[in-house]
Amino acid sequence: MRGFVRRLVTLNRRDWLGMAGWAAVGLLVGLAALPVMVAREVWQWRRYKLPRFEWEDVVRYGAAIGLVGTVWPLGLLGQVIFNF
């Protein structure tokens, strides 16, 4: 568990770009991006025969999709509703 948390909080350029990309997709299609992202990670793991499944990427990208894909639009909706 300690190793997982360490890998989760260690971010490199690929991780930042991936989170930005999935956040943009989450902004466009919302939570529908989650199963697509998980399917892509599984495909990548099988296709390239990676030594382990990268759960930390699923958590990072899922957080980016979840925050941008749900919280941000709900905030806009609240602004529209309460400003009338």
C-alpha cells in the first residue's frame, strides 16, 4: 500500500499531460469518459504486456475526469440557477 501511494503522488510530465487530456475529455463528455479511460488502460496493459496494471494512472485520470466532468459543470449549473 505504501508503494502505491508513493507512485500515486509522484508525478512526471506524462502524468500531467495525461491528467490534462482526460480532464479535457471529461469536460466534453462528463463521466462517460471514465469507462473509456479504464478500457484504454486495460488495452495498453495487454497490448504492451506491461509487468503490472497501472492502478495509479486509473486513480489519477479518474480524479481528473471526476473533478472536471462533474464538479465543474455542477458549479456552472449552480451559478445559472442562483443568478436568476
